[in-house]
Amino acid sequence: MGTTPPDTSRQTRLLVFVAISAAFLAIALPPVGLACGVGTLVVLGVRHRRKLTLPRPAVVVALTAGVFAVLVGGLLSLVLLLIGAEMATLRECLAGANTQVAEKVCQDDFADALQGRFLR
């Protein structure tokens, strides 16, 4: 059994790192995570097409994290696009709320705005 060259090993570690980072970014910053997830999958596809082999565990981790990043990042990005204005209004209202009653009013207004947006 041969070992992988150091350059390939470094590229494999970098790909796995980017894929795992994309999965975390998909939750924290959905559009960035989505882009990194797509990039991870493109790199995997290009390497596969060129018959450049990677260790199986690295491929599984990178593929899983890339797909997760694309799905979650895409879904959360869509949600942000759909209710971004309502969330901004909620943040602004909560910033000015000094009591729990005022916070509850802000949350109720947010719920009413969402119902108005999706149940019209």
C-alpha cells in the first residue's frame, strides 16, 4: 500500500476543513455557507471527473458537509429573503423595549406580521 503524496494530503485536509466550515457557516451566515458548500461540491466533482482519488473518509465527510451546507444554507437564505423585513422590524422594536410587556408586544406584532404575510 502506498501513501499519498504530501501535497495531496494537504489538499485533502484543506477540502475537509472548508467543507466542515461551510456546514457551520450555513447556520451562522447562510449565504456564505451556501457558497462554500457549492464550492466544496464543485471541487469534489472536478477531482472525481479528473480521476484524482481522495481517501474515502475524506470524501464522505466533504460530501456530507457540502450537501448539508447547500441544503441548510439555501433554506435559511430563502427564509431570510422571505421574512427579512419582518425580522428587521422585530429587532428594531426589541431594541426599544424596556420591559417584558413591551417585548411581548413586539413578539405579538411580529407574529401578526408573519400571519399577514403568509395567510393573505
